[in-house]
Amino acid sequence: MSIDPEAPAWSFLSNHGHILVCIARDPNIRVREIARAVGITERAVQRILGELEEAGVISRLRKGRRTHYEIDGELPLRHPVESDHSVDELLRLARKAS
């Protein structure tokens, strides 16, 4: 993976948030595609997917050789500052921006 020198030094969303946005856009996205889009390793994507699944934010369903992701958008965001907002609210904002 090469670092894009034009990429911003920081972002408003964490890698967890970026991965959720990727899944919301394409529930059948591959780990490799997520890694490329977010700019992290496939191993890091797998770790974050495990954390999101453990927290109940996503569920993974095997469909043949592919994985289909489902997001529980009703869950509140995890940080106390934004915990009065849901995952769906965050994803709606991200969809408007794209």
C-alpha cells in the first residue's frame, strides 16, 4: 500500500466509520476493496470488521464464497458526545456527501 501524498493528514471519521460507509454503499464489498478504499491493510479491515460485529453494529452472512454485510443502523453511536445519534444518522450524512 502506498501513501497518497495528496491525501489529507486527518479525517473526521475513524477507520471504523470509513468501513461502515463502504459497507453501506455496497453490502457485498470485499475486504480487499474496503482496504483499498480506506487506505489500510486487509488485516486491519478484518480486525475492525470483527470489532464491529462483536459490538453488534454489523452482521456477516456467507452467500456462497462471498460475504454479505448487514448494518444495525438503530444502534447509537458509541462516543458519549454523539451517543444521542444513531448509526443510520451517520450513514445518511455520509450518503449525502457522496
